[in-house]
Amino acid sequence: MPMRILYLSQYFPPEAGATQSRAYEMASKWIQLGHQVTMLTEFPNHPSGIIPPYYRGKLFERSNLDGIDVLRVWVKASAVKNYSNRILFYLTYMLNAIIAGFILVRGKYDFLYATSPPLFVGGAALVLSRLKHIPMFFEVRDLWPETAVAIGELSNPHTISVATKLEEMCYRRAEQIVVVTNGMYERLIQRGVLPEKLIIIPNGANIEMFTFKQNERNRIRTELGLEGKFIAIYAGIHGLAQGLETIVHTAHLLSDKPDIHFIMIGEGPKKLDILSLSKAYNLSNLTMLPEKPRDVIPDYLSAADVALVPLRKPEIFKATLPSKLFDAWACERPVILSIDGEARIVVETVKGGIFSPPEDPIRMAEALIHLMNSPVERQAMGKNGFNYTRQNHSRAKLAEKLIVHLENYLHN
């Protein structure tokens, strides 16, 4: 039965990132299945903090993206990512999403689907669910504010207390809570959420878009002057959680091995720090590129020999299973994974790469040298990851599984 869905995601294309991709691909699949989706999101600005000129002077803007009714709202964005600016950024989305959702979103909706973080999306969802009398489903991609505290993004005790109360309100109010890993599932049960209220819909890859492309591999290597090199790539947000300094330190350790080259693609609050560290080391084996459109990331993954999937050490990251892993595997690239816990278990079970301890450039360097010298093993790892991703982490199949679950829940 066709349904009308109000989907809240602060981040959305044309912004690049895992949150944006998951929201777009979930909504797109639901459209293909005959449902209607209104996406309530922000004026694009992430991660640069700069709103494009087209949106300036507006409070709201409505458009259609591949059948998705997209309603964008103004946010107080800033290129300076300090505490006060972040809070204003989140709060202005929450307030304007409530206003736009109440005034501009007309008619009856079957349910509201809100994805967090940012947690303040949940605040907007709580209010709109009440005002519009529609059931709320809450997706948890990261345990916030726990993660923000662990990486030092959030330290104000009052804000942490308020955020924790908001988080718990979202859990109580939601009809169902969607989590992306087994670790998050177990953590929420420990915090008192009933198992029957939870469903796991893991991260995945757009396996139609992310595929190995030999022609693009050759073209990009030629363009960058990297023919014949063994290339390790990181493509994604340059944020507080990733610990990308480890990649730069690794490049420094391997600067005497000219056959190994690093590519880092993306933007984010740590980009300038990473650039400065690279310049301080005077690295000739590291190429840093700006953010690229999502549809060309498979080309760059194809050009590489191994993908780097790092995070920092905090214990909470043991419950993560990032989409970068599946994007790399969909392109038949083995990974060097610097995340302990659930992701490590998956990589080692699938035999799709090598675990390197977080924030350990020596071990990362050893893993790179091993893979460079093991082409047969490298190819097998890429193929193992490819087969596993197609069978278990197709974003389209996961979107279909989720909408069937939510429809059955609503109509039973």
C-alpha cells in the first residue's frame, strides 16, 4: 500500500557524506516502490559551513530531486566549527524544521522518519510528530551524545545533560528505533530499550554506482601522474572522529618507498590541520584532493589498490560499521581497517582486508607493505568483500527491507 513519509535528515545531497547518501538512497528506493517522500533538510553547506549564493536570503526552498519532495530550511552555518557555532547550527535546523514542517508540509502522512545524528533532528521530529499526530520512527547511526563526548566535540556538562535527556525522549517516543550495528543494538538494550522496539538496518553501498572501473582507473592514474604506483586511498569527511593524522604519519614513515602513494579526498573541520601536517613533513607521496561528487568516488576507488578505513581509539567506535567499508568492497578494493570491534570482526570473517590498530602508523605501514607485495591475496580480499557486499549490504535491498518492516508494523 503506498504511503506518505515525512523524512527528517539535516544532511542531504548535494552535500557529500555517508548520512546524505543513506538518506537519499533510502528515499529514492521508497519512491521506486510507489511511496511518496518529503525530505525536510537544510540548505546545503556541510562540511564547509558555506551556504551557496542561490540559497542566501531565503528561509525555505522547495524542489524535487528524483521524485523526492525536498523542503530545505535555513541554518546558521559557519566555516568556524567551535562549540557555540555548532550548537547554533543544530538548533536553527531544529527550529526551522519545526516551522517548515508545521506550515509547509500539508496533508496526512503515514509516518515520520528521523535520522540522527545530529540529535537535534530528533527534537524537531518529537515536536512534529505531536503536532501532526503521526507516528515517529527514529534512526540511530551514531550514539550521540556519547560519541561527541568521546571525540571531544562536546564537553559542556549542561549541554551533555540536555542532549542525553533529548536522546532518551526520542527513544521513548519512537514507535521503532532503527540502528545500524549489532553493537548499538546491544548498547540500547543495556540502557533499557526493549528488544522488540529495535531493528538493525546496517550501512551498505549503492552497488549499481559503486563498481570497479578499469578505464577510470587508468585515466585517473594518468591524470595524477601515478602510473605504476601502489595507491592507498581515503575518501570521506576530514573530521574529528577519523584520526586522519595517522595516514599522514604513515605516509611519512613510508616516504623512502617511492612505489607507495597516498590519496586523500574530502573536506571537513580537520582538513587544514591535515594539510599543515603534510606540508611540515614535506611529503611527495601524498596527494590531497578536494571533495568530489559521490558519483565519481568509485572512479577514484578503482584507481587505488587498497582503501583506508580509519577511526580514532575511543571504545564507542567498537560499535561502528562504516559505509566506506562497503563502498570499497563494492569496487573490489581490499581495505586496511583501523577500527576495532564489530567492523574488525566483519573484515576478518569476510577476509576482505587487514586490521591495523587505530592511530598506529607503524602497523598501518606494515599492512600496506604486505598488501603491496601480495597481489594475489589483495585480489582475493577485494573479491571476497565484493561478494559479501552484494549479498548482504546492497543499499537498495536494505531500504526495501526497512520499508516492509515499517509498513507491517503500522498495519498490524
